[in-house]
Amino acid sequence: MKVHHLNCGTMRMPTAPMVCHVLLVETDRGLVLVDSGYGLDDIAEPARRLGAMRHVVKPAFDVRETAAHQVERLGFRRDDVRHIVVTHFDADHIGGLSDFPHATIHVTAAEVFGAMVAPSRRERMRFRSAQWAHGPVIVEHRPDGEKWRGFAAARELDAVAPGIVLVSLPGHTRGHAAVAVDAGARWLLHCGDAFYHHGTIDGRSRGPAALRAMESLVAFDGARVRDNHARLAELHRRADPDLAIVSAHDPDLFERMRAGG
């Protein structure tokens, strides 16, 4: 499967610039997005769709960065996107869903429960129902009973395409997941917000203090976030030649992947 690395939302938080790293996967069954970044409707109605958080992360709101625009720039139609696999329901990961109204959305059942079915008070403040007000078809998955690279809870999404695996990594949100994609020569593990900065897993730096503070502040379960850090750092130390680990927001990892690194 050919994978395109898209930045679908530059964020200009002081001292900690971020991207929204989205994967566009070409499969025999059509296009698949992993996350969607910010969308056209977010740019049109930022207050309603994003709330006060937009003042913290300061999105660029550049139409050219939307997945919709980039898909078309690559020569595809929006309707060619058949499936969108999301790591979690924070607005900067699902804002673009409404730009692909015919795509089927895949997410963990735990995330749907915490965002849509029975959110806690904190989750009601966090998630923005405007992001799914267009009524997308949502398929809930329970990644359990299978193992992937040492992670006990995973599920291959055969209905989407062979070689796309949803890996349960709760902590950042109730039902947060990573998404593994078989890109042929290697696997790509898109960890969503399981970590923000490459220093978390490679140990070379702690990353900007602003990022560390935000990661702690928004965590649904801080202990699980720290456990995920440790597990991903161990996986990084193994240095498997057929695996690349990325996060949703690290601009260095994004540029490395876009350059073929």
C-alpha cells in the first residue's frame, strides 16, 4: 500500500509548534485516511466546532492544509476516500470528517462511549459534537484478543484493507488507539497522541515544557499515558528495521517520514 504523509493542521502554540500528521493510504479498495486533521468546516466555523481550545493551540486554518484539498491535489476525488480510521475523537483529529461525508469512520467502541454515548463531565467539555453532526457512518471496534508487536489488544481491520491494524492505547482519551499500516517495506505505527514529542521515546530530550504540560493536563488517565510512553520507548529501542513509529503532532517525525526517512 502506498502511503502519503499529510500535514492537515499546523498549530502555532508558543515554543511548541505542532502538525496534524495524517496518513493517506492507497489500497485496492480505495483510499483510507488515518485521522483527518482540521477540515474546511473548522475553518468556516472555528468557534462552534473547536471552542476555546483554538486559542491555546492556534491552528493556522489554511485551506491548503485540509485533507480534502490535499486529496484533490494528488489527483483523487474526495469520494475516493472510502474509510477513515481515527485514533481518537479530539477535534484536531476528526475535524475533517465532514469533508468526506460518504466515508465510513472506524474507531474504538470505548472512544464512542466516552465521546458520544455516556461522556463524563470532563469528556463533555473536551469533545465537540459539531464534528459529527453531519451523521457519519461509524463502525465501532473492540481491539482485543490479538497481539501486535507486543501490544496485547489489537484488531486487523479486514473490512477496510488487509494490513491496517487498530491497536488499543487508552490513556490520552478513554478509547485512544494507534493505527499500524503495512506500507510494504515496513510498517508505520501512527500513535496518535500516545506521545507528542520524539524525545519521549528516544530519550534524547524531554521536549518543550509547554507540550509536557498540555499532555498531562488533557490526559484521561495519566498513569496509562506514562505506561504507553514506556512501552513505545521499549519498542523504539528494539530498532526493528521494518517499523517506523510516528506521532500525530511531532513536526520532526513528520518531515522525516515525508522525506522517506
